[in-house]
Amino acid sequence: MSVPGMLFKILEDLIDDDLKTFQWFLTLKPPVLDNCKRIAKSQVVNLSREDTVSRIIESYGEASAVNLTIEILRKMNMNDAAEKLKKTYAGAVNDESLQLTCLVSFLSLFTCVFIDSLHLYIFICRRKYSCNSNLPFLVVMPCLISVCYQMSNVDKFKWYLNMSIVDGCKPIPTSKLEEANQQRTVNVMIESYREAPAVNLTVEILRKMNMNNAAEELQKTYAGDEFFKLSESPKSVSFLSLFTSSMCQCPIPKMS
């Protein structure tokens, strides 16, 4: 049940005189709770139950509105109602926390699967095109996007793109990057420089941003070192051999 629904259920059980008493407590000075400023009498007089709920949530937010309601109910000697509201709200918070935990776990799992799939795809591309060739566009783009999402300050990264810090990479105009998200930023880089220079420029910018681990990881990924090491792993060699033996028969688009 939502917080407005919980509070309305409580007020719905009050008789009219008790509702007026509840509203009177909202106007007391000093307030019932220190962190909840009093509401002016003119703002609560003759309010319906629905409007009273809306008023206290607008004034205090949902969590504080619940705590204030519990405290007022206790002052009105309605301890059973106060305890009921407390338990109902605690249960709702726990349910929401559980849902959030499940969502975070799912996203973490999805991210791991995505990264593993990307690693495997890059490995296949390396086997297909040989270690010395450039990675295809469809591999470079997700690599760079993944790096951009690791940045806490994408605007700083875009600022460096406006500068000329690598020979052969002209500055990208601010107008092209001003409102660009991570994916659009990568698109602009590849359109401006092509795949290999875009990777090299990103590595240099990461170093200037003191993201040396990310720079090293991207450099190794593009060079293919990490994925040839993967093929030497006893746990993965049989799977990779089986998978790549079939997948390498399929054409992989080379867009660069």
C-alpha cells in the first residue's frame, strides 16, 4: 500500500471530532516533531481527509508524514492505530527495499553477462581477423561506451575532446558534444576519427583524467591480449574452442 493510502486509511477510521483534533496537532507551536514545522491553521481548517493527507505529504514528505502521524496518534491515545501504521509502513519499506535489491542484483547479473558476451565476441573477432587487424566497428563502439559509463565526469571527457591532445585528432566542436550522452559521444568520436584513433584518443584522455586502470584495460582490450589469454584458460578453452569453431564460420560484419 502506498503512503497516501496508509494515511488515508488511518484518517478514514477517525470520527469527525478526532479528525479536527488531529488537524489541531498539525498547527501546534512548537511542533509535535522537531523536524516538522507547524502548518498554519488556515491551511488545515475544514480540510477533508483526502486533502489532509495531501497537505502533510506536501509539507513533510512521505517518511516524515508517517512519523508525524504516528506521533500525533500516540498523543491522541490511539496507540493501536499508531502501532498498526508503524508496522504497515515498515513492511512497505522492506518490500520496496527487497524489490530494489532484486533489481540491483538483476542489473549486476545482466552487466556481467553483457561484458562476458562482449569479451567472447571480441575473442571471436580476433580469431576471425587476426591479432594485427583493427577490431570491427561493432566491437569498438560497445568497448568505448562501456568506458564512458564508468566515468564519473563525462563532461570533463568531452572537454578533452574539444582540445588537441593527440596528433591527427582534431578537436571536436563543442556544438556536437554539448548535449551528447555516452553513446552519442562515442558515435561522434568514431565519425570524426574512425575506430583506431578514437580508441587511442580515449586512452590518452583516460590517463589525463587519472583513470589509468580503465586506460590500460581499454588498451589491452583493443590489442586483443586479454582475449588470447582467455583461450589459454583450462576452464574456458573447451567451451571457446567449441563455440568459436562454429561461430567463426559465420561472417562477422567489418564496417571500418
